[in-house]
Amino acid sequence: MSAPDDSTPDRSTTDSVDGSVSTPITEFPGFARLMARGLTRRCPWCGDRKAYFTGWFARTDRCRRCRHPYRRGDEAFELGATTANIILTFLSILIAILVAVAVTLPDIPTVPIVVIVGVIALAGPAIWYPISFTLWQAVDLFMRRPDADEMAGRSDGRL
């Protein structure tokens, strides 16, 4: 048995970047709880309301309660969050069209519907921005289950 490698620091006590300690997660949430937390802008790890956002667009790299990073060492995390944002915006547009058509049958006023859909298309990405990040992290946690180091809070989330 070889001696442990001393070149990598032990992140179980502190993170070298900001001196914070990630809280160990003893019970990993199930799919429904992960999705509910993601859709309500909560941290998928611990369920805290503050999570990663200090404002609607201002984001931190770690949850402000459990200190788990949102990235999980993945370079393409923002791509997944952007995809989630696009899907949520398109779903909003689709629901608006379906409701407007169902309410106004048989004489469908196309101009007001186009204006409403246009407003949703322009405002949707800004409205869904923070939710898309927490939702994508929930999906990512479900698809790529955290390993023992992540559960114990020893993963730093840097690229």
C-alpha cells in the first residue's frame, strides 16, 4: 500500500479559495424533492431558500448555507442551465398560447395573443434565470449522483 499523495490538499476541513467548509449531506433527496427544490429556487443539496443567489441576477459559487458548489467541476454547467431556461421559456409561451386560444374560442384575436407571446418571449429568460440554475443543478444531481467526497463536502467544484 502506497503512502497518500501530499500534493493535493485535504478539502474536508476548508476550501482554499474562501476558507469555507461544505456541510456533509447525510441523506440525499429523491427525484421529486430535488425537482421541487430546483423549481422553487432552493439549493437542491440542502433545500435552503437563500441558495446561490444574493439578488435576481447576482449569484455566488456556493450555497450560502451548506457551501456546496453549484458547478460540481463541470465546464458545461451553464450550457445545461441555459437549456433549462430555454425550455421553461418555451413552455411558458406554449401555455400562454393554449390558454389564450381556449379562452377566446371560437373568435381568436391573433394580435393580442402575438403581443402577449412576444412579451413572454422577451421577459421569459430573465424571469426564469435563477430558477433555471437551481433546476439544472437538481437535474444534474439526479443524473450524476454525487460521490462520497461530494456528499461529505470534500469536493471544491472548481474546474
